[in-house]
Amino acid sequence: MFDFEQIKKIIPQRFPYLMIDRITELDEGKRVVGIKNITGNEVCFLGHFPDKAIVPGTMIIEAMAQVATFSFYRRGKKQKKLKFYLGVVKDVRFFKPVYPGDQLKIEIKIIRLTYNNGVVKAKVFVDNETASEGELIFIRRK
């Protein structure tokens, strides 16, 4: 649905913080699914942890948030970059570590969505197993 080049036109993040490789599903007002491929070349692995690379939880939350911002995307409307800030990270849990070579499938279920804010439930899967989940709350940037 959205490849990497299209994603760059829609969200403001850039290397090394652009965390999404693809948006595979967008059901406006209901659900968004995105993909993040983890490679051994990620900058975070320089320090987390050099002897056994594990993706930091904060990077997983950032990937969740970037996929979730597509909840605010409206097809057919001429839009500039999406302008929403992550305001609250609520009840995020990590169930299994994520390593280089893993692919994150990030599913976002929209709980509440208005012009100025949104609440979503995020779930991250690796090989069809839940790796992380939580709730994210966004506010519109002025």
C-alpha cells in the first residue's frame, strides 16, 4: 500500500529514526498494519548490546508510533506530512526479545480518533508471536 519512498513523503522522521519499511494495510478509522525489517546494521546495535544485539524497547515503541500516525492519513485529501506527536505511552509490555533478522509486523487498532488526537492499541508480532503491545495516545502538532 505504501512503500518506503511513499512513507518518507508522509511522515517527518528520517535516518536513523525512520522505522517503517512498508504500510501493508490501511482501513481508515479502524486499522493500520506496517512492517519494520530489523537488520544487523541498525545504529542502535552499536551500544545495545554490542555482544548480543537486541532491539531496544524504545525503538519498538517508536516503530509502533510511526505506524499509528497513519491512522490520521486520509486518502484522496491533499496532505502534507502528518503532524502528530506521541503524547502518552500506556501499559506497554514486551514479551520476547527482538533480534537482527526479525521482521516486526505492527498492527494498530484505532480506539478513538478525532481531528486533534487519537488513541490506538498497538501490537507487534515476530513470526506470528506477540513481541509487544500497548496503548498510544497522540496529539496534533500546531
